Amino acid sequence: MEWFLKVVKNYAGFEGRARRKEYWMFILFYFIFDVILAIIENVLGLNNILTGLYGLALLLPTLAVTARRLHDTGRSGWMQLIGLIPLVGWIIVLVFLCQDSQGDNRFGENPKY
């Protein structure tokens, strides 16, 4: 939970680097909360109002942490745009996000140390 809050507090921080753990823990809690909201919507008979607002509220933090994660692998945050290519783009970005940190690079020191 602390990783989720760390990312939300740094919601517009596109500078620097994010470790794999920070990124994937944020994504894990993002989806857990999304599923909980979807269940609540179903029970209350709402049509994607809560999940839509939730996704919109966390759009900027998600883009920022993804950019920082790509920085950690030595890539520009703009590489997220590759994900717009159907199927192949998503796979390429997923591979980038799963790679290990580089040592010190142009985006800063290695956050592992």
C-alpha cells in the first residue's frame, strides 16, 4: 500500500526513476481497487461511474510512474506511445517494463542503491 501512496503523492513527477517493485506494486493495488469499485458498481446498479472516475483520477500518476519505470531501463518516457500499436505495442512496452534496472544512466542514479 505504501508504494501505491508513494506514486499518488508524486502524481506529476515524470523526472527520475522508478524500480520494478514500485511500478508493479502500484499496478497491483490499482487493479485491486478497480475490482472493488466494479463490484460496488454492480451492487448499486451504477454504469461504470466509479471506475471511470477512478481511472481518470489516476491517469496522470499512472503515466508518470510508467515514464519513471522506462527511465529506469534507460528509455525515454515517450516510449509509452509504442503501446498504442495494437497488440505488438503492448507486448513491447510490457517487456520494457519487466526489464531490470540499468546502472546509473542519464535519468539519475540507480534507485536500488
